[in-house]
Amino acid sequence: MTAGFSVFYPMADLDETTKAALVRKGNDFYNQGKMIDAHRCYLTAGYKSGIEKIGDHYFYEERQPLIALRYYFIVKSERTNKKVDEIFERMIFAFRKMLRSDDESTDKTGEPR
């Protein structure tokens, strides 16, 4: 299972002690680089900041914005919406650049040079 496809459903029936223990365990996994395990702990505890932190890891450290999008979509906050906008702007920039290079490689009739 790919962790990024999970939907955010806070686990309201968990007591605060259990949630805190899950967040601590998630932090341990995160620090060990075990993002899937951290994701599971954070999601179960309803810890949106942890989910966002994993998204940031993929966006800024791993340079994998499409994976980061999955995590940002789970959180859906004003802050993550700005990050989603930034990823989309970068994608649009890349597509435009690709289209321009295609235009330069063909003549006006559409034939390759």
C-alpha cells in the first residue's frame, strides 16, 4: 500500500495518552527515515502537523513534489494549500518550457528541422 493515498480520518476514540504515544513513535520513525511507518502513526493519531512534515520531507529534501502532494492533500490547510500552489506553478513552468523546446525543434510547417 502506498501511504500517500490514505484519507485523513482522525481517530476520535483514542485517548490523549495513546495519541501522544503514537506521535512520539511517529517522530522516532521519522527520525529514522521510516516515512511510511511515521505516516501510519501520525494518521492514526490524527496528527496533521506530522503528515505535513512528511510532505515537507519529500518536497524539500527528497525533491519529489508529486509524493509531497499526497501528504499535503491529506492535511488541507492554508499552509499546505500554498505549498500545493507552488508545486503546481513549478509543474506549469516545466510544461511551458517543454512546449517551447518543441516549438524550437520544428519549423513553421510543423516539420522537424
